[in-house]
Amino acid sequence: MFIWVDSDLKDIFEIDIKITWAEQKDEIITKLLPALRKLVDKRYKVTNNELLKMLYGRWRSRHREYNIRIQGEEKMKSNKRRTAKNSRMQDVRSNNKHIYNNNINNN
């Protein structure tokens, strides 16, 4: 879905990361959602509400990154540290799950 929003549908409507979701939600529903719905319906069965949730999640993550950039270098450094730590912890958890599953399958 994100590839479609980033490329084909930019001519119709582009979600602005600088303004709030509430300010642009009506335009998203009237302009972007019908066109996106046509593309998605060809392959998937997704409701309008689920599409809106996906678009909101995409806007939320990009809006967060934009806000961090505005706050300055120090915030950007701490955000990089935070994401690196989270990635490492996710890798550790993933490895632990694989070890646990292998132990169960071997017994």
C-alpha cells in the first residue's frame, strides 16, 4: 500500500507530514481513499476503516520523524540511539524465539 501512496497517487493527494491528521483527514477521505480503494480492491479485501488506520500509521511515523528533525541535532542523536537499541533488542528477542522453538521441536 505504501508504494502506491508514494508513487501513483501523489498526483491525486499527498499526505503532508507537517500538518496534523485531523486537519487533512477530510481531504484524505474524499480524495485519496476512493482511488486507493480501487487499487487495493484488485488484490485484497480491506475495509475503508482499515485503510484509514494504515494511512494514519504511516502519517504518524513520518510526522514523528519530522518533529524530531525540527527539535534539533541532540534529539536526532538520541532518536538514532533509541532506534538502534530497539533494533538490537528486537533481534535478541527474535533469536530467543528461534532457540526456544528449536528446543521444543527437538524434544
